[in-house]
Amino acid sequence: MSHISRRQFLKLASGTAAAGLIGAPLVSSGAAKKKVVIVGGGAGGATAAKFLRLNDPSIEVTLIEPNTHFYTCFMSNEVLGGDRKLDSIKFGYDGLKKRGVKVVHDTAVAIDAVSKTVKTQGGQSFQYDHAIVSPGVDFKWDAIEGYSAEVAEHIPHAWKAGPQTVLLHKQLQAMKDGGTVLICPPADPFRCPPGPYERASQIAHYLKQHKPKSKIIILDAKDAFSKKGLFEAGWTKFYGYGTDNSMIKWVPKSKDGAVKRLDPKTMTVYGEVNDHHGDVINIIPPQKAGKIAFEAGLVNDKGWCPVNVQTFESTIHKGIHVIGDAAIATEMPKSGYSANSQAKVAARAIIDMMNGKEPGTPSYINTCYSIVGPDHGISVAAVYTLNKAENKIVPVKGSGGLTPKDASAAHLKREMAYAHSWFANITNDMFG
């Protein structure tokens, strides 16, 4: 791959040029109807369904997804900050249906890799030639004593956007001025590595306007995090970070930041030594692959799905491809854009395999924007290539990068504009 500058990358990432990764349309010559069943209609599954139909309309594509609408986690923090409405991150499946995708609103409960069958909770059964599983993440509820799916109905994680986002936003609105918000991020790996810190930024943005005496404490299970220097620069600029009057305090693992236990009745979290009371508590639990990946036997002993990253075919069960957050995509982060890119790679590989061709050498792309404050966006971006010998996805040297530390106010304002443009384009790329 030729060298690509950061400016060129951002131009590509904020538009739809990434769609070119899938290659030219191919019309199958086979007489038998080829069938692909996709489990999970999020960023990865929706993209895969669309690009399979775009590139080989002869393939019968069935998408199994229990929900009638998908809420994006990316940009959901702006809902908490008050600058975005929930409906703006809500997407339906009419666009995919118009492209000939059969959308089934049901829950996949079993995948038989031998008979090549997906069964649903509603009693339906679907045959496939290839299956794509894009199950997202599930939570390790037993990792923090006192936290559970039931407790999360009152002390939200908001790491699956929608009702949980609304709950957390309402709790912030109801909190007294002078209250304390606790945000508790997990150890790696987890969905959207910069997400908790953008969340802290957006909540601080809201509190600064409406409850300026309030504080945010980030109790972290790590000693470092994605875009740390850029976030801290923004926090210093907007929220007094590093001063005695800072609205945001970050407590790393080495300073007893990792939360071990929650007492939901007293709204207190406990580390090894210290405890913290919160008026609003946002616990983001440690994560693993979504439930169907376990039911189908697609996970390793760490709870994630090993794949051949050239095709995203499972290394455990042939004919099943796992994409998105659940997949072990080596150096690619778990993000919506990664899922979108992986979906295109998997779709192209499946089309090639169905038509008796050897899958080509793919490229992959990811970018992640974060909104720190008014007219202040930051980003991390990379183009990746395949190291086939080691089954690894590796960054292309010189591609992408971070927002410069010395970026001007005009540059940071452009990054925010890029973020909103990227969101509009990527969601259209997935669901349009």
C-alpha cells in the first residue's frame, strides 16, 4: 500500500471512500441459490448484509436481529452532553430491506456448523452456505461484586446505547448541583477504548453549564488509556484538569482506581483500599463476546472469537465468519468503524469463496473521533494491512495517527466537523 498522509486519511474517513475497500460488483454464474445468514444487525452485521447484496445480488442474504432499531454507541456520549437527541443515533433496517436483504426480527439461539443451520428463539430455522456472526459484546457481570444485569437497571453501564443512555442522562439531570459522578471503565480489551473518557468530557460539558459545582471521578482499571494526552489537554482547557478546582479527576489502577465491589444501596464503590460515594454511578463492566458466540462454540478461553483475519472465518468452525467487537482482530481496536471495515473484508471473501476464487489480500481501516468540548474534537486513525504468515492485522507505517498535540483551535474545530460528517456517512454506509 502506498503512503497515506493523515490529512488524506481524515478526508477518506469523513467521507464514503472506505466503501471502495469491498471491490467491484460481481455477479455469480452459479445456478443454485447461494445463502448467507447474518446474526446481529449492528455496525458489522448491517454493513455485511448491504455489501454482500451490492457485490453479488445473486446471494440470498438473511439478517437475524431481535431489535427493530439499532442505536449507535458512537456519538451516544453527545446525548449525555445535551448536544444530541437520542433519535439521531437511532437507525432502522428499511434501507437494507430495499436492497433485498431479508430482515428477521428474532433472536438467534443456536448455530450448527455441521448442518449449517441457524435456529431462532421464535422456532425458525435458516440454512446457510456461509454465516456471519456479529454479536457485539456481553458483560462479565461477576467481575464486580454487587453489580449485575438487574442492578444495571438502576446503576447504568450505558455501553449499549438506547434505554441505558436515556437512564444515565435522566440521572444526570436529576442530580443536585455539587454532586459526584463516578465513571468506572474496565481493563482492556473492551468496546470503544476512548469511549469512557469522551463520556467524562461530555458529562463535564453538561455539568459545567447546568451543575457547575459538581465533580466527576474516573476510577480506572488501567494505568493508561487511548488518546490520554489529548483528553488531558482538553480537560485542562475546559474543566480545570490538574488544578485543585478540577471538575474531572482520573484515578488510575496503580492508585487504587480499579473497582472491586459495589454497594447499590449506599451508592458506594470500593477498590482494594479506598471507597467512593457517587450521586450518579456509571459502571462499565469488563466484556466478552456476545452470547450467541458462546452458544455456537466460537470463543476461546478468554471469551473472544479467534478468526483467520484474511477472511474473518472462525478458526474453530469453518463456514462461520465472526466480525466486529467479538472477533480477535489483533491490532485493530473494538470499534464501530473497525466492524464496518471487517464486514466489507468478510463479505468480499465470502463472495470469492462462493465463486471458487481465492480471497484477496485485504486492507482495513479505522478511525475514532471524540468530542472533548465546544468546537474541540480529537481523533485517532489508522490504515491496516494483512500479515498473512502471522495471521495478524498490522498498521501501515506512516498512515493515520493522532490529532497533533499542538493543534490549533481551527484544527480542533475542523476535527469536530469531521466527526459529525464521519458519523453521517458511516451510518449511511451501514444502513442506507
